[in-house]
Amino acid sequence: EHKNDDLMHVLSAGKSKIFFYLLYILSQFYN
């Protein structure tokens, strides 16, 4: 179960990274 918790942590971290990356791309378009 501990491995599963680590996996969820990695997935949530990856989602936030993608989210901020998309925000960065959008800011480039609007500048």
C-alpha cells in the first residue's frame, strides 16, 4: 500500500507540473 501512496503522490505532482507548464505556455501567447 505504501508504494501505491508514492504512486499517487508522483501522479499528483506530475499533474501540477503539467498544469503550470500549460499556464507558462498560455502566458507566452498573451505577452
